[in-house]
Amino acid sequence: MAKEKKSSALMKPVEISDALAAVVGKGPMPRTQITKNVWKYIHENGLQDTNDKRCINPDAKLGKILGSEKINMFQMTKKINEHIKR
């Protein structure tokens, strides 16, 4: 008998705020896809700090999610979670 795979909680589609949707696309989508799309946006817009690759310099659009100050990638996840509706 084949075992059923349980999907990870990270793969469950979640609702997102309008500010986050402006960066990653319309939801709902899994958290993994949200993270992937945020990083895609960061790279496409050259928002990664040149001296410290762990830091992000948000533009106006990303600033609505992360704030306007430079932020490190570990703090970024916490800020993104505030825009995910449970």
C-alpha cells in the first residue's frame, strides 16, 4: 500500500496583504513561493546591499512591507509574516 504524503504547512496556500501582493503577485500562495518571489523582486531591482549581501535596502514598494530602513534577511522573514493572513 502506498503511503500518502502529508503536505508541509509551508506548502499550504495562505492569503496575503495587498502590500505583499504588489511585490509577489496575487495570492493565495504557499509561503515557499512568497519567499521565492520576494527574493526575485529584490534581485531584479538591485535591493541587496553591495557591501553586506545579508542586508536589503527596500524601495518604496518593498518598504510598505519591510519598513524604509535597511534590514537583514533574518528580520525580513518576521516582517513578511506580518503580511500573511492566518
